[in-house]
Amino acid sequence: MDMKWFPIIVFALVCFSTNLNAQTPDKEFLNGNESKLYYEKGQFYLGDYKISETGLKNLLPIDLYQQASEGLQKRKKGKRLIVAGSILAGIGTIGYITSGVLAYEDLYVGSLTLLSSMPVYLSGVACLGVGIPFYCIGGSNIDKACEKYNNSSFAKDVTFSFGTTRNGTGIFINF
């Protein structure tokens, strides 16, 4: 075999062995959140940077800031109700089980324990029933505010990136 064909064969093997679905940007690039506002684990982020409460107030327009802060308040109230409801429902369940054991021993004491544990259990279930929708609605309001900001004209940035395409390498322009 003639050695002048060796570099051409190596080049062809490298070109044909790359990903054929590379016309679109890499998934890591798409998930990079370059300048996107999002809420995660109790904190707002713009790209990779945490945003404080005052920074969020300065960044968002008044209506989006009000929507995001109302969502945060509902989410916090929902979280508190979920925690309180879980504790009360747990105590009520333990009281109900205890009343069953006590009713086996002494019917009078068991029925009193049952009567005292049932309101605790029901109040816990009621707190859960109110807290879970509050938590979900608050999170939805936060997500909507972030989505409105990201879709608005002042949140758009033109980015250039260099990466692989179906035909080799190329430049991506996102705007």
C-alpha cells in the first residue's frame, strides 16, 4: 500500500466515525442555561449565577417580580402546611393505632384515645390537602414568571458557539 493514501484514509475514518446527528448543538450546550432565569432548590439563578432578592427585584419588571414573590410566598406557606400536616397526621395515626391496642385492653380508655386522635389526624389531612395545592401553585407562578422573563425581548442574547455539525465543524448562532 502506498503511504500517500494513509493520511486520506485516516481523515476519512475520522470524518465518518463522528456523530451523524451533530447538525444540532450538543445537549450540554442546550442545557447550559447561558442567560436563562430559573428557580431551583429555593434559589433564583441567571445562567450559573445566584440572584439575591434585591438582584431579582432589579432584574425583573414590576409585574413579573410581584408574580414571582407571590409564588414564593405561596410556596413557603404550602411547605409549612405540608410539614405541619405530616406531623399531625403522623401523630393522629400513632394515636389511632394506640387506641386499637388500648381498646383491646380496656374499651373505655381505647375509645377515649380514638376520639382524641381522630381530630388530630383529620386536621393533619386537612393541612396536607391545603398545603400541597399551595406549594404546587406557588411553584407554577414562579415558573411562569421565569418563562415570561426568558421569552421577553430584553432577555435575549445572541450567542456564537463553535461545535460539530453533520458535515464536520461549524459555527452556531443563537438569537
